[in-house]
Amino acid sequence: MISAVGTLLAVCRVHQLLPDAGVFGVTAIDKRPVEGAVRVRPFGVRGDVQADRADHGGRDKALYAYAQEAADRWAAELGREVPPGLFGENLRTAGVDVDGAEVGERWSVGADPAAALVVEVTMPRTPCATFARRLGEERWVRRFSRSGVPGAYLRVVRPGVVGAGDPVQVVSRPGHGVAVGRWLAEPAPGDARSLLACADDGGLDLAPELRDQALAVARR
């Protein structure tokens, strides 16, 4: 275990499906905090759903984590509150370097290490048109992508029950040095090769979507 790094401020799941101008006609981006403890399974928070299951959800995007520190930055820039769940995240954290997390980094969430939820960082959140419509901010996809604070998608390594106030600990890092925030903002051939080499050596279970991205970037 590396260190005790932060706190889980909120666990969020879909509040209601909202009408949306996209191809599906609805969106499940309206996430809001739930009270008490909630079970997290391989496909995410119990009771949560995704309208677009081709681009959201699944084992490699079971959870979406966003840092309070990044939310505070956006709140100042946008001149509006950014409460837990506004960005569609499932986990709002404090004191966790979410955007500086390495792809493949693992976290333990919960007071009892033997029973804690264990998750693995898989990739940054790539903003979409649905997200832009929700925020209603000019050129939001481009701004969010280049911000360096996209938040991280997580894979569930070990299911568990979590709630607001639980400690979050970094338990391992693969050591390749490629952080999710940097990868989305400035995908570089050197970083792509580091990801692919780590995966080829068995030190990283690279999600297929990110592998495809890395292969394309490495060829530049």
C-alpha cells in the first residue's frame, strides 16, 4: 500500500433519465449523491444505468471518478456550482490526485482493507456532445479535453460497499508514468509507447479502447 491519500465525498447514481437531443433520445448523465452505503459491483454502482452503453459503462468504465479540487477549479471558471454528480461522475473525491493517476493505478476505498472496494484506473473521461449539452457552455468538449482535469474511468477489481466519508488509498502504480489527465490533453508518442510496453510486459491490463488510441498515437 502506497499511502492514505484522500476521502470519498459522495457516491452518485442516476436520479432520472432526461430527454436529450442525441441519437438515444435520453441521457443518464443526471447523477446525484445517494445516502448511506451502496454496493459497487463489476458493472458499477448498484442501481446506476447508462443510456449509451456503447460509449459508457461496461467493465472498463464501470465507475467515473472526479476530484473536488478539479470541480472547484471549474466552479471558479464557470461562475457556478459544480456539485457531486453534475459531470455524471459516480465518485466525488477529495485529496486524491485523480487526474494525475497513472493508467493502471489501483485504489482501495473503505476503512477495512480486507473488505474494501478495489478499483483500477483505466482511462480518462472523453467528453461527448451529451456532456456539452448538459453544461451548456461554449466549446465545452474542447475546453474540457484540454483542461488536464478530465477525471478517470475505473474498473472494479474487487466489489465492495462504500459510502461518503470512506478513505481512499492508492495501493499500487504500474510505474510507466502516464497520467490520465496528460494523456487526454496531450497524447504523445512517447507516452503511447510507454503504455504499450507496460501492457506487453504484463504490468498493465490496457483497455481495448485505450490500446487502440495508443497504437494510433505511437505511429505519429
